[in-house]
Amino acid sequence: DSGVTQTPKHLITATGQRVTLRCSPRSGDLSVYWYQQSLDQGLQFLIQYYNGEERAKGNILERFSAQQFPDLHSELNLSSLELGDSALYFCASSEGLEKTQYFGPGTRLLVL
Amino acid sequence: GQSLEQPSEVTAVEGAIVQINCTYQTSGFYGLSWYQQHDGGAPTFLSYNALDGLEETGRFSSFLSRSDSYGYLLLQELQMKDSASYFCAVLASGTYKYIFGTGTRLKVLA
């Protein structure tokens, strides 16, 4: 158990819908990262927040947005969902910009 | 662009030693990390090289050569539980984007 929690574990929705994925980092960690992993693919970095501020942005679509709240939990919002958005979404956390990221168990999203 | 290339699959037998390579094209980065991911699971951190050379952590070692744009993960005394996917990753300097490699699926045979 990494100490990072993600909810929900599974999510099934329809095209065009909007969903919110939630992540609680390890106690004391200020950085939160979001990744997308499609079937049998590598991890695609989406976005990083540090202490409430956006730190780095990767290949995140305009239909996707994220934020980190004062209690440091983070939410990833996916809107106008398409079939191709079906994937495993991981959240990770670290104290700062350290080498080690601790990954949550992921949210498996299926768009029908 | 920035990319990290890895062999897609490696097969070895229990007790053997296997090396998983990671070659990269990136203008600059802070260090090379390695992660293990079992099917259906989350990635877990294995090793990190900030500087050139070898880092050893139990049965796992990792190597980095910035001059050769190359790194590798060495797994010794392979066990069945080592069957998993392995990813190298870097934090790109300047952009602070994390870039993960294409991943290598390791199959350990009895």
C-alpha cells in the first residue's frame, strides 16, 4: 500500500459525459501527478501540481482539467468523453520534486 | 522530441540475470528512474540514478551513462514474481515533465 488513494476504482460511462477522478496523496506529500495508461501502453504524464499550484503540464487534452485543493487532494475532470479516453488513470504523489513517486491503485475508466 | 526507448519484451529463466535497456533522446533531465508494474497493478519505484554509474539496491541495480544516452536495469537471481513490466523514466529539465519509457515486459520462466 503506497498510501495514495484514488476513487472510484472503476467507472463506466457513455461518450459525451463528464467524470471526476479523485486522488488523496500520501500524508505530507505536496506534489500530485496524474497519468493516463491505455491498454498495453506506457504511462503518459498529464499534469502535476505542487502545493496547490500547477507545476508542469504534459500531454493533457483541453477536455481534461485538474486542480489541487488546499487539503492537497486532487481531482481530474474529464469531459466530452470519447471512446479513446478509456484507460487506467493513475495518481502519484511525492514530497516535492524528488526522484520517487508513489502511485495510487488507479481508476479504470471505460467509455461506452 | 523527447523519448525513451526500451525493448518490448524480455524472457529469462528463474535464477538468471537479465538486463533491460533504456535509450533516450532528451535535451536534459535530472535523473533516470525505474519502475516496476505488475499486470493490473500500480507502478512501484525501484531505483534512481542522478549521476553516471551503477546504483545497487538488493537484487536490482541500475546504470546510467549520460554521454551514451543510455541506461539499464539489471535484475539478478530472477524470481517468478519479477515477471512484470518495467519502465524507465526521466524528469525533463526546464519543463519538469515526467517522461516514461515504452516499457519492457519481463517474463520469467521456471
